[in-house]
Amino acid sequence: MRLSLIFAATLYAFAPNLNPIAWSLRVEPTHFKLHASIAQDYKLFSPTKSTPGPIPLQIRVLEAAWVKLGKPVATQTGDTLTGETEIAIPYRLRRKLGPDPLTIHIEVRYQSCSDQICLPPTTRTLEAKLLPANPVL
């Protein structure tokens, strides 16, 4: 019994982190700020990645009839992102908002890797509210 507990604990210690990126999203007057908190020893691939290999970060808005996204810009340069990073995503409204807030869903699709393993591509959906005071550009 004790040997199987030691074996299980050893397996757990070497198991890959299956959710190495925590995401948050906030709205600013002219852009969305997407924050990625990337676990130690993992990396995320920049939306401007130029080399072949794992899937780069892809960002889309589900309410495309209301919002048009511009080119995302990460605070880090290069093909990989690590640690804490923010990505600014310019947007413009396609229509004037009514009196109520509009809930926007931003979908991120990405692949994260460590030096030992690349995890399968993952899709997450984040939510934010656009207030009627946000600009129509």
C-alpha cells in the first residue's frame, strides 16, 4: 500500500500542467486588454509568430456584427510569450450601442508548450461588457 502511494505521488509530481494559462479580459475605450498568466516552464505562441510549429494565439470576437477587432499587440516581442503578458486588441464598434451594455465574447485559441510537451490546442471564451459610453469609431 505504501509503495503504491509513493508511486502515485511520483507520477503526480511529473504530470504535465494541463491548464498552464490563466486568462482575464478588460475593456478600455479603444481596445480590449487580454492578460495571460503563463505557468512557469510553459510558453504561449505570439499572434504574430513567424516560424512554423505550434499554433499561435488566435483571437476572435463572437459578436462580429457589432465589433471589429484590429491587429493584436503583445507587450512582449518575439514568437513566444512567457510569464505575465498583456495583449492589446484595438476594436471599433460597427453600430451605435443602445442604452444597455452589450456583452462581448472574445474567443482565444492557442497551444502552449513546455520543454517536454506541447499540449493540444485549447479554446477559451472570455466575456466583457461594452457600455454605451464606449466610442463608435
